[in-house]
Amino acid sequence: MCGRVKQTNDPAQYFDYTRWDPLAHGWDDYRASPNVPPGTRPLVLHRLGDGAEQADTLFWGYKPPWPGYTRGPASNARLDTVLKGSRFWKPLLTKRIIVPVDGWYEWTGEKGDKQPWFINPKDSHPILMAGITAWQPGQELLAENGFAIITDDAAGGMVDIHDRRPICLGVEDALSWLDPELSVDQALQLLSTAKPESAFQWWEVTRKVGNSRYQMSNANEPL
């Protein structure tokens, strides 16, 4: 899964890497953070609404507005569930986003004795996570209009850290993912082009990051 991310770059650095030129300035509330949890508003890239390149800070987590639905917002969408046409995720597949981050965290160990790990790319470029959302420009930033990051089974050595991982795309595939002219079927095919586990590295970090309020710069430093 992907339960915490690091997003500390200036937005301009994410824009430069993706050759993104957002016309809408919806990232005024962006706050760089080494420890971003669900329920907050990280920066995302999208072409929702009029199809122009845009950036906004959206609510991380999605809770469908169904009568009687009592579970909390889902921060991740399992790829196998998405591909099966789940009624939970199907309405969101035309509203695709990219979450640019510097890395993410996973935990190993038993409950009450969890060890956090930080995972980031070996090439030091931003990670472009594929996501889907219920939001449209002009709507409130609530869980009913939030987003989820798509995850798949982990492989290689990363499976020892967690059995699931976010789908991270290369720049060209990420731009295609955001293209509103791309059909849902074509977009889903892109999810098979995720960067492999060999593109990443990971290490243990301070257990203090287990508290989402921990925002010190050493949050992702190796022990």
C-alpha cells in the first residue's frame, strides 16, 4: 500500500520534471512535508474540467457518497479491484491524476512494534504515482471528492517491506495517463508499465515518523 509520502520539493521542480505548465493556480495551500498522511491535501497534477494542464491540492482519501456507507476514506485503490470494474472505483477512472512525490513509507513488524522504511528512486527524480479522484474543479475538498493512489502487488526485494506498492509511472506514461482523450481501457493498459522495483532503494528510518505530526527534516534519513 502507500500510507505516507514525502513531498518536499517546490512545485516548480515537479512541473519542470514533467514539463507541466499549469494554467490554474490551485496550489496556494501546498505545504511541503516529509511525512504526508491520508486526510491531508498533497499536490496533484491533472487535466480535469476544461482539459488544460492544472495543479491543485486535493483531499487524499475517497469515501463514496452512498447512503449507509460507514467505512473511512480509502487512500489506496487496488489494481486488481480497479481492473475488475469495481463499482467503488469505476466512476473515477475518467478522472485521473498524478501525485508527484519524493518517496513513500512502509512499515514492517508486529502491531505495537512497527519499523518504518523510506523508499525512493535510485535516480533521485520525482516519483509520479498514478491516482484517480471523484473531484472536479469547483467542488469542495471533501472525502466524497477525494483521491486514491493505485497500488499493485510488490515484487523482488520490496515485497519484504510490504506486499503492495504504488504504481509509479515514467514521465511519458504519466502524461498519457492524464490525457482526457485517452480511453479508460487505454489508460488501464498504462498501469502495466509501472517502474520496476529495481528502480528503487529503501532503508529504515526513525520510528518517530509513525506519528504523522512528525515533520522534522530527518524523517527519511537512514538510521
